[in-house]
Amino acid sequence: MTTDKQAGEPYLRIAHVIKKFAAFTALNDVSIDIDEGEFVCFLGPSGCGKTTLLRAIAGLDIQTNGRIEQGGQDISALPPSERDFGIVFQSYALFPNLTVIRNIAYGLENRKLPRAEIDKRVRELLELVGLTGQEDKYPAQLSGGQQQRVALARALATSPGLLLLDEPLSALDARVRVHLRHEIKQLQNRLGVTTIMVTHDQEEALTMADRIVVMNQGVIEQVGTPMEIYRHPATAFVADFIGKMNFVDGTVAAAGRVKLGEVELSCDTDGMASGAPVQVAVRPEDIIARGVAADEANAFEATVEDLEFLGSSLRVDLAGENLGGQRLTADLSVNLMRELALEPGHGVTVRIPAERIRLYAAGGT
Amino acid sequence: MAEAAAIAARPVRAKLSRDDIIMRGAMVVLALFLLVAIVLPLYFMLSKSFETYTYRFESIEFQVNDGDGWGETLNALTLGQALGVVTPERMVTSNGGRFQASEFFPDFSFRSPRLYRIRNAQEDAGGFMVGGGPVFHTEWVEVTSNDFRRVQIRPALSTGVDNYIAYVNTPSLFFSVYNSLFIAVTTTVIVIGLAFFYAYALTRTCMPFKMLFRVIALIPILAPSLLPAISLVYLFGNQGIIRELLMGERIYGPIGIVIGSAFWTFPHALMILVTALSISDARLYEAAVALRTSKLRTFLTITLPGAKYGLISAIFVVFTLVITDFGVPKVIGGQYNVLATDIYKQVIGQQNFQMGAVVSVVLLLPAVVAFIVDRIVQRKQVALLSARAVPLQPKPNRRVDIGMGIYCGVVAVVIVGILGMAFWASLIKFWPYNMSLSLGNYNFDVMDGGGWEAYGNSIRMALYTAVFGTMIIFSGAYLVEKGRGFEFGRGVIQFLVILPLAVPGMVLGLAYIFFFNHPGNPLNFIYGSMAILVLCTITHFYTVSHLTAATALKQMDPEFEAVSASLKAPFYRTFARITVPVCLPAILDVSIYLFVNAMTTVSAVVFLYSTDTTLASVAVLNMDDAGDIAPAAAMAMMIVYTSAGVRLLHALLTRGLQRRTQAWRTR
Ligand SMILES: Nc1ncnc2c1ncn2[C@@H]1O[C@H](COP(=O)(O)OP(=O)(O)O)[C@@H](O)[C@H]1O
Ligand SMILES: [Mg+2]
């Protein structure tokens, strides 16, 4: 496909897309821009509309309202056969009665290329996905991971400008999954094909994506790099959905000050009114216990309530009067536990850096 | 953000791809096909049943001239009532009915010099015939006595429920409703009872020879329903070899109809019940054993309720098959009239098409009710099936296994006996006087009924039906199941393809007469040809074939079409390269089902064959009618041989196919 776009224009532009199934709104005003060569993950809980959005991009279930542009061209109303994409489904949808090479060659044969050229391209793809030697097997004779690679090769065979992956790894067992994550990412890097992957697995999204689109109930909660999403979750939903997060109730004490229980901490209150009830969000690994003096900023006393041994680290439940009956979970190293001689019932001084505290208006999770 | 609002407000109108356009075109063609094949014929039949032909004597007037000028004007109704020739019963007739004008003049003699005048008092009242064509105008027509004998009064067409009133008021016709219900209910009770325990033995015991019993029980499907009736004549008829068993009762009548119907509907019930009993949850039975529930209680509280939907379905299937069957009551019903034979008699015997249509509508009612109930039950059963259950493995139990083995043995012997009787009778030279064996009865060409040509026609008809039927039905199922968008069109077709299941063969056949024999129908030319037989048979067996195809298509990954579109493959390429090969077993099943049914069916085609297209099953009927019962048995056996041969071929083909595609099917 020729791209007559200007530099700086996104490759794929999704603008104000709405999708309704009868009275139910599956996508509510979704807009994202995706650059050429990017690897983007749609992440969100099951049923939030990720597949619906992917199918709208593919033209399989066209959106009710809104515009989708690819390579500068408005493709909103085009049927799938007139769009430029390759797709891999969760079920792979491999043609059961065709061998591996026939499956991969299926799209090439439609282009009426010379036989030799098709063969050459299929060999290339087999090598690319590491399936050389399996060409004459039928899908039913392959393992799940191998089937996945065939599906990938088939989708890439026609060199589409856009690769769409709908939960491509969720049908595989855990070890194969981790391995394939890596492979798909490398493949994408090498080919530079703009890729959108749908997943409900945050680890998958964090490890693979250049950018993550977090979705919930038909709307986009946040778009950002894995680091941004993890470090600066824009909403309580994102904070809760990605990684582990403590949520405790508090109130804004003054500009830049939040009070939880008896403790007052400084943090970014982002213009919230003094006295407003808030949810205070802190990641377990951001609670520091090593070498904390009681008079340091944002330091306070807590009581160890419970210890859970996780191998290389410990999950420590902190409570105490200071916290006003609420509880915080901290991830601490085993070494530190020995140094501080942590035991249930003992007190410990901890500190939470101001920039690691996030506040969300109370009421939403 | 005015631009954003503009984008959000404008609904997207999807552009149709070439595939979409072709598929929609194909769907329209399919809808037209179904319109012509089932909707319009039924509509014509229904409207026919409301057509009444009555003589409108009040608008016919006469004058007589005995050489002394024209006398007073006489009204035909007044005159006829005074004379007693016009009675309410005689007023109602059919479209071919004619009333002799001379009946109004008891002293009429065609040699008399008297002159007559006749006229219509109104223009739109049926008119009368004078020698040539009908006369509708209101001028006097003058005729001599010699010509007056050819003057006939024509009935006028009116629409209304008069036919239905006449039907209810004609005891000989209306009583058939009772007869039909009696036969259907009795047979259903017997068949369901027999088949349930047979199915139980096949699925829930470790009885020996299960495979053999299963095969034997399915044999009747290969035979036309006429065959058991013919066998019964040989067994229990006036010269039957074991007629003493009836203890003086006659086989010609309800007894014969019930036994014959039970024979050929048994496998239909059995297949449903075997399926129902196969999907039981072993855990329930383990719980029952743990709770020390008695065998009987277990049966009543677990087995029966578990098979509930299957039982209901089987009951309605058998009921519908029996009440709409024509073959058995025709051969062995004697004077015992049922709805299906009434239609035949009204249409073929009395040429009273309107009354035939009325009986058809009456016959349609129980079939439609059964159909609706069955649909509802089927929908519920799907939910039942989707629950994950542990399949039950029957455990050996000597007493039960032997008992059930004996029971199945008895049933199997009866089935084989009835079939064997027809086989034997077909080989006897001259029953019961010369019992030596001969193939003489197979020399159909020396007998009336259609001869070997009829057999050849049947084979051709069955082949066409299988080939074209499978093509149409499978493509149709594909469009409904895999089409993109166009929900409305798919919904309409989904309804239309289920419709034929509710229409009995006799009714369909008669509806085809009304529709295709209509002089204004541009398709009139297929009337009396092979094409109409094929069309009628495909339609008759459309629904079951469609459901088989749809089930196979549903099991395919729904994303094949999406992937193909992304690879820019036109849908027909994927259809040919993926869909058809993967569904080949189901396609073969459909074609064999169509072939065997086309060989054995008689009810629909009995109204539609012509002298050039007599069929084997019709030949059986006609030879039996003519008293050539041994050749009729022989022809029925020819149908059995053929169906069995084709089934065997199908089994081998499927086996070969499985071996060839084993690599990609194993999982
Ligand atoms: N064809 C459909 N008809 C009606 N509702 C649908 C259809 N497809 C999806 N939905 C609904 O839209 C919502 C989003 O579905 P989906 O996009 O598949 O979620 P996921 O994020 O798990 O991929 C779900 O609530 C689902 O029930
Ligand atoms: Mg999904």
C-alpha cells in the first residue's frame, strides 16, 4: 500500500469510534493515534471492548460512528478485503485441510504470483518463524506453539502494513507463552510492521508493547509507554489493574499534603481542594524501610502485622495506630528483614517518597 | 472540537465488498427459490380451499314457446325448488360442475318442436353453456329442443369458508379426522414404547450383538412405507400365511395401518431416543447407587427425565409421520378412511380440488402444532447438551443383558420378518397356488404401472435430487451461517428453510398442482416433467438436510471467513478449498439422505408424476391398486435393494474419505 502521508502523521488514526450492539455500547468515543512501526497493546479486563475495537480496525465489525484512517486514507467504511492488514486470532483459524505451506501460501496464491516466487516467500517465512522441516504437516499434527507460528507466518505472508493479534498467546501454556512473547516482539522489531495486540494479561502488555492502551468498559483509561502506565497510572482503575497497588483512604490536608490515619505525607495533590476525601495509592515496592530515620520527610512508624515469604522478597503487611486501622503492603528484601529483625508485632520506620504517592478522587476504583 | 462532534455524529455506512454483493445476490436467488418451491404453492392451496363453486339459479331465467308465443318468464331457482331438483346439497359443486337446464322441465323431449329461451338475470353469476362457449350476457338466447338438451348451467366462484362448513357437515369426511388421530396416537404410543426400550438396550446395557440389532432396526428406512403394508397383506390378508393370529379380526383397517406404520416409523423414533439416552450423566447414577435408590426408582427419577426432550421430540416426529403418511393406509386401510387417503380420493377420484385443499389444510394443522412444539423442545435441549457431563459406561448385568437381548431379538425378528415376507412374496410364482420360486414378478414390463422405466425414472429422480438438492441446500446453509451482515435477509431464509418440515408430502404435492398447473404461471411448463418431481422432493426433505449442513458449518471456526478476507481471498475460493472439503462428511450424509428419501417417497409425487415420469414407488402403489400385489412387492424390494446398495456405497466412501483425510482430522 502506498502511503502518501506527511511526516509526523500517524499511520493509524482512530477518531471518536463508537460501536453499539443494539442498546449496548461496546465502544464509547475511542480515539488513538498509532505511529508507523509501533507495537501497541490493547489491555483491559475481559469484555471491555478490546476485540470489538480490533475488529473495527479490521473492518470485520464496522463501527457505528467514528473514523478510522490508515496511511492517510479514510478506511472507515471499507470491507476487510479492501483494507491492508494481517490477523491472528486466538483460535488461529488455521485451515485444517491444508498443510503448513499451503496455509502460509493461501494469501499469496490469491495474488496470482508465479509459483516459484510463492515458494520462495513461503520458505522465507518458514525460516522467519522457525518452522523449517514442518512444511508438509497438517495443523492438527502441530503443537499449540507451532500452530501459532503458522498463523503468524500466514498473516505476514502478504507483507501487510498492519498486523493485528487478538490474544495470540492465551491458548498456550505458560512456558511456551513466555518464550513466544519474546519471539513475536523480536520478529516485529525486525520487520518493523505496525502491530496491535489485544491482551488481558498485563505482564504480556508490559513486556511487549511500545505503548499500552488501557481500556475499561468501552472507553480508554490511559495511553502510554509501559513505564508511564506503571509509574503514573492516570486513573484508579489503571493503578489497580496494572501491577500491585495499595489503596488507602485519606484526605487532602493542604496543598501538597495528604493525611492518612494519623500520618501526614507530602505529595502532589494536583490542585485538589483541601479537605477532599481521596484514595492514596502506593506500590508495595515504593515503601522504603532501609536506613530510614524517624524525622525524615514522609517517614512514619508502623507495626508489622504479617510476613509472607515469596522467595527473593517478602510481602510485609503494615498496620498500626498511625495508619488509623488501615493496612499497607510493602515488598521488602529478605536481607533487609534479617538486618531489621522484622517479626510480626515489631515496629518499623518506613518512608514513602513523595513522588511515588498518587492521589485519586475517592469513590472510583 | 467541532470536527470531533461531526465525526462522532455521522454514522458509518459500510461499503459492500464484491463478496458481500455476490452473497446477497445468492441469498436473493435462494429466497426466490424457496418462494417458488414452498411459499407460493402453499398460498395457492390455501386460497383454493376458500374457493367455492355454487350454482346461482336465482339469476337464470327461462321462457318457453310452444308455437303460441313466449310464455311467462320462469326463474330457475323457484322452478327447481318447486320441482325438487334444486336442493342445498346440489347447489354446491366444484369448478367443473355443470347442471343440465333440461332438468327444470320434466316433460322435456329433445324431439319436441318447443322453443326455449334462457338468459342471465345478472352478468356476474356463472353463466351457462350453449353448445360452444359460456354465455355471460343478459340477452335472451333462443334454442330448439334439440339444442336445449346441451344447455348447461355453470357454477359461480365465490370465496369464503363454505368448503370448511361443507367438510364439517359431511360425516364421511369429517370422521377421518377422528380416524387419523386414533391411528396416529395408537401408533405413537406403541412405537415410542418399543423404541424406548430398544434404545435403552442399545445404550445402557451390555447386551450382545448390539451392532447387529442397531443395523436391523434401521432397515425400514430403506423401504417405502408401502412395503410393510404389502407384507401384512401376505401375512394376515385373506390368504395370509398366519392370519389365524388375528383371531378373526381383519387386517384391512386400523390394525393393519397401525402395524404397518409402526414398522416404518420405528427407526425414526429409535435414532432420536438413542441420541437422547447417549447423553446422560454418569454422576447422577453413581449418586443414585450411593443413596441405595432402587432400580425402578432410578429409572423413573433419572433415566426418564434425562431423556425427556428426546422422548417429546420422538413422540411428535412419529405422530407427524403417521398422520401424514399415505402409503400404509392406501394399501391396507380398506374402507377405513384417514386424512391422507381422503386427499387422494378427493383429488384423484373425484377431481374435487377444493375439498382436497380443505382436507390438506386440516392435515396441516396437527403437523404444524407438532412442528412448533418440536422446535420449542429442540431449543431447550441445546441448553441441556451444553452442560458438561461424564458419559455413562454401561456395566454388565447378566439378567438385564439377557432379558434385553431377548426383547431386541423379538423386535428384530418382527422387522426382518416383515421385510423377509415382502422379499419372499416377490419371488413366489403365483401365491398361494404355485409356491415355486421365480423371478417372474420382476418382469415389470409385462405389467401395468410403469415397468422398468419407472424404476429407471426413480433412479434418475433420486440422483438429480441428491446432486441438485445437496448443492442448493449446502450453499443455502452456508449463506445463512457464514454470511456477513444482512441480518434481515438471513432471518427470512432461516424461517423459510424450516417451513417444509411442517408440510406433509400429500399437502405439498397438492399445493404444487395448484401452483404449477395454474395456466397463468410462467413455470407451468415444468408441470408433468421430471423437474417438478425433483423440485418437490428437494423441498419435501429440505429442512432436515439443511439442519445437517448447518450443524457441520457451525462446528467450523467462525474466523475462517475473516482470515480469508484479510488474505484477500474471495469467499467462493475459501468455500471451495476449505469449507466444502472440511464439511464433506456432512455433504455426503445430506446427499444420501436425499437419495434414499427420493427413492422411497410416494406421498408428494403421487399427484405430480405423468405417464413419462412414473416412479418406482408410484408403480408399487398402482400395481397394488390393480391387484398385482406380487409385482408390487417385487418393485418395493427393488427400492430396498437400491437404497441399501447406495447406503453401503456411502459407508465405504465415508470410510475411504476418513482414511484419506485422517492426517488432518486426527486431534
Ligand atoms: N456481536 C455482539 N453482539 C452483542 N454484544 C457483543 C458482540 N460482540 C461483543 N459484544 C459485547 O461487547 C463487549 C465487548 O466485547 P469484546 O470486545 O469481545 O471484549 P474483550 O475486551 O474481552 O475482547 C462485551 O460485553 C460483549 O458481550
Ligand atoms: Mg476478546
